[in-house]
Amino acid sequence: MCTDGLVEAREHDLDERLEELTRLLAGTHPSLDELADTLIDRLAPSPAQDDIALLIARVGPPIPR
């Protein structure tokens, strides 16, 4: 779950940003921390134009390392 500040940016199409979010979430990430870092690094505008909140949870067994 995330707030709209993660995907909404004036200079980007919202549908493209949502597709990027979906693509990033579909990838494999060794840890939830790394996934959160990836999402913020790739999607959050710098400087942030809005507040961003991100909640990530893994459902099921953890991915083996």
C-alpha cells in the first residue's frame, strides 16, 4: 500500500507510473527493506512534491537467501 505521493508527479503520466510500480513489485527482492528502497529510489520525485507513505508486507513463506 502506498499514498499517491509515490506515483503522482506533475511531469509524468499516472498510468505510466502505476505500470512502473507494478513492474517493480513483480520483481524479486531479497528483503522488504530493499524493495522499499527500490520503490523510493525509482518512483519518488526528488524533492518530493507530496507526502509519501509506504507499507510493505510479504504474504507466505520468506524467499530463501
